[in-house]
Amino acid sequence: MAAQKINEGLEHLAKAEKYLKTGFLKWKPDYDSAASEYGKAAVAFKNAKQFEQAKDACLREAAAHENNRALFHAAKAYEQAGMMLKVSDGSQPLREYVEMQKLPEAVQLIEKASTMYLENGTPDTAAMALERAGKLIENVDPEKAVQLYQQTANVFENEERLRQAVELLGKASRLLVRGRRFDEAALSIQKEKNIYKEIENYPTCYKKTIAQVLVHLHRNDYVAAERCVRESYSIPGFNGSEDCAALERLLEGYDQQDQDQVCEVCSSPLFKYMDNDYAKLGLSLVVPGGGVKKKAAASPQPAPTGVPAAEEEEDEYAGGLC
């Protein structure tokens, strides 16, 4: 069966080459017919599991379409060439080889396709191709996947498709958190939050505020975390919500170095059932100083006569959030 498909593919390649030949009575190559034959050859080679030959046939098809100034069809062929590089026979060594050696090339071809889709005036198709490339490379090169998701989000945002844009930004944010790139994650989550605010999805804004606070606390930036909560008071419904109350308790516990209170908040369903990457941030959050409670340190036993002022001064700053 495989040999039959390979022969079929070779026949289509031969036909394509004939269409490209010129002569005394044929001055111009027939790029359209050649591209069609290259496409058929690619399908035959793919069915025979000859993926390298299938990729080469797709690249020849793309070149023929380019010569024929058919940008959309050329882009489609480049994308198909990229997708041929991601398939394997399922064996573990070959799968690892594909991931390490072939996927970067696959992504490069899909990016080229995306650029051509944009030139052709089909941004939706360009965005879908970029997202597909991001999914391909995510486990091998998360940094590249973040870049691709952000590019996709930009394309959707330019087309005013904000819901699709924010979904892709969310994928980028989670990858940044997973890679502990917290400075970039904080900026990415803020962009998500701005879009959710623009489309008036306020409950999701509350969740993004929780994510922001967790990221800032992992950056050891209490001031930025507190500012996030303070700025969110302007979001309709946030003040008085369970999200707001939980964040105030979290910041209070963190400020007072009360690890028990922080753990209690971060183990609540509100935090545990967030996206897995953010739930992990909550569960791994450690207060400064290793969790020694300021309250406990302030009142272990009655103070000696003559030093009440010092105790009162410490209590004044043990209250955390105003």
C-alpha cells in the first residue's frame, strides 16, 4: 500500500515538472496545473507516511502558487509543509527527534504562511495559523510560544476581535507564570484585565486582579500588589465582592507575616479553582521572614513596667492594610 502511494506521488511530481517546462510553442510555465500536481503528490506521500517528501512537495506547490501570484494558496501550502514536520510514526525516539529538530522549522514555515495571509488580507487565517504554531512549540520552546500567542493576540486586537485577543493573551500569561517570568507576566495580565474591562466582563477582571496580586507577591512587591487592589475598586462590583474581601485578607496576612492566614486564603475554593498555574502560585506563597507572626511577637507576655510606649508603637503597625 505504501509503495503504491509513493509511486503515485512520484507520478504527480513528474506531471508537475512537465507543466513547468517551456518550449518553442509554450513560452510560459503552467504554474496553476503544476501546483495542483504538487498538492496531489504531497497527499500521496503523506498517506505513505513519507513526511519529508510530503513537505518537499508542499514547498514546491507553494513556490508554484507564488509564481502564479496566488498568495493565499501559497500560504496554505507553506502551512501544510509546516504541519508535515510535526507528524511521526508514534515511536518515542522519533517523536523526540521531531520535537527537538523539526518543530522549530515547522513553526518557521507556519510563520511565513501567516505573513502571507496578512499580505493577502486574510488576518483571521493568519491568526489561526500563528495560534497553531504556538500550540506546536509550547512544550519544546515556551518562550517562542509566548511570542506567537502575543502576535496572534495583536492580529485579533487589530481586527477588534477582543474576546479572541484576550484568550490568546491569557495563554501567554500562563506560560510566563509557568516559566517564573513574573515581571512580564504582570504586564501581560494587566493587558488582559484592560481588555476584559473594555468588553465589560467585570467578574473576570476580579479574577485577573487575584492573579496579578499573586504574581506581584511572588515578585516580593507588596506595594504593587496593594496598588492592584486599590485600583480595582473602580471596577463595578469589585468593592464588596468575595474576591475583594479575600484579597484584603491575603494582603493583611502577608503584611503581618502571618503565614497561617495567607495559607487559609490561598487554600480557599476561590483560589484553588483558578487556572492551575495561578492556583500553584497561591499554594506556594510564603510571607517575608518565614512566617513569624508580628501579632504573636507583640504580645507573648505582659510588658515590663516603663515600656508601654514601645508595645503600642508596634501594635500600631501590625494592622496591615488600612
